[in-house]
Amino acid sequence: MEWSAIFLSVRLALLVCVILLAVGIPIAAWLATSGWRWKFLVEAVVALPIVLPPTVLGFYLLVAMGPASPVGRLYAGFFGHGLAFTFTGLVIASVIYSLPFAVQPMAAAFAQVDRSLLNASAMLGASGLRTFRQIVIPLSRGGIVTGAVLSFAHTLGEFGVVLMVGGNIPGVTRTVSIAIYDHVQALEYNGANAMALLLLAFSFITLSLTYAVNRRMWRVWPLQR
């Protein structure tokens, strides 16, 4: 069992999950409420990683982070080294790759909030931010939890984008999915099976939790009485 690869994967997934909560909630709120006629283009861009092959997305992200790109040169100028094949580059690529898994459940939850509640809040003098924080967020907690859990699980098991952007550097970019692949390539099926079973168990628990939240079998954030 390669614990260093497992811990790195968990660290990556947690960091990506937190970033996607901060970035995904505003994007999802805008998608759920905006009346812009070209909004479908933004929706298509957000959903693109779902249908795009991971190697294609990983290739273009690698090019965008490379020393020949403006982003790569700017990063190298500030930090003295390239962005590709680093943990930071891995985080950026994972955020982009898992973005639709966080945004789409949140946007669906925000869109289902009763508009009459929002209108009543506005008539009582509450600001848009206060209405969003005290009404929309609590009523959409199922979608927010679903987005967070799915983005975490998706990041934990991703392979193609991680391999293209991060490579296979032990302790830096070697995640559990890459470690499983290496074990299989070396015909070390026992090691691959141990880590694969761990991911399988985690995926099952994640999906069970997500369905339970959506069906309100328990309250994730219980209200104060």
C-alpha cells in the first residue's frame, strides 16, 4: 500500500473541493439566475470537461502551463520554476476538470428555490447577498453537499489529466490512480488490488452519502431549535 500516494491524493482532493466551493457557488448562482441570452455558451464551457477526453483536456492544460505560454512564463517569472509537473499545476488542472461536478448540482439546487421567497425577502429590505446567504444557501444545502462530495470523489480518482499535467513524480504528483496503473504495468496485482479496493469502497460510500442527502434521509446541517 503506497500511503504517500494516497495521502497526496486526499490532500489534492480536499484542496480542490475547497476551491470549487469558493469558485463554484458564485458561478452556479449566476447560471441559475442570469437571463443573459448567451448564457448557454458559459454552460457549455463549464460542462466541457464531462465530454472531453481527459487526455485532450490534459494536453491543452499542459500547453497552457508550459514555458512557451504567457501563463507559464508569468508563473516562472514569479516563482522561478515552471507550473507543469508541480502540485500547484495539478491543483489548477483538477479544479478545471472537476468544475462541472461541483457547479451543476449547485446550479440545479439554486434554480429550484421558490422565487416568491426571494421576492418577499427583497420586499422586506434584505440585500441580495443577505437573501442568498440566509435563504438560498440553506434551501440548497443538498445540492451544495452533492457538488462538494462529487468533486472530491472525482478528483480523488482522476487519472488522465493528472498524468498529462503532473506526470509521475513520487511525493509531488504521484496520485493513487497513477500508483495503481504502475502496479498493473509491473504485474503487481496484489498492490494494485489493495489500492483499487480502497477507491472502490470510498466511491460506494460517497455515492451512498450523496443519494442519502438528496433523499433527505438525514440532515447534513441540522437546524438549531
